[in-house]
Amino acid sequence: MSSHNFTLHHASLIVADTEKSLKFYRDVLGMQPIERPNLGFPGAWLAIGQQQIHLLELNNPDPISGRPVHGGRDRHVAMHVNSIAALREDLDKARLTYTLSISGRKALFCRDLDGNALEFIERPN
């Protein structure tokens, strides 16, 4: 078997309204929009370190309601963050709900407007 050196380039998330989603990803979380080619449908690309989140404004084949309250029990994208406490402050200011990790790690889960689950893990010192 050959050895591959994989790294994650991006994760794509389906959203109903790119501009509304940018208010969460850009304005609350602080992710920076980057150039995106014209793909024939709306969306946005966001930089998260060397990786990216791609927002795709397409019809969502998955249900938004009825998903687990805790995003750790659902498909999710996990990212490192410098401070869970600072992120909690930003989410609280925006009146967004989240759950803390039940594993004891410094981590929290939240959902975007379209039900996509996100995990944020405090970066080790």
C-alpha cells in the first residue's frame, strides 16, 4: 500500500442564503472571505488558516430540523480556535446557542443558520 500525505484543503457546507450565512461566518466567527471563481451558483469561500470553508448556496437534500441538539452527535466540521472563552463571548453577544463538549475537552459545538454543525476545539498551548 502506498503512503499518502493527506491534508484537509476545505469543507463545503450547503446554505440557503449566502449573505445571511456570511453574517455568521464572517461577522461572528471572523472568517475571512477569499476569491471564489464563478461556479454558476451563489456561494462564498472563507479562509480558516491554511484551510477553507466553502459555502454553497444550493438546494439542501438534508433536513434542517430534527437534528441532534448537540452537534457532536451529528456530522460536523471541527476547527481549532485560540480561545473557547472568547468564542463563547462572541456567540453570546450574537445570541447564538451552543453546547460544550461532554468529553471534558475545551470544545464547543454550534450550528449555523442552515443546521450545519461546527465544532471548535481550543488549540493546545
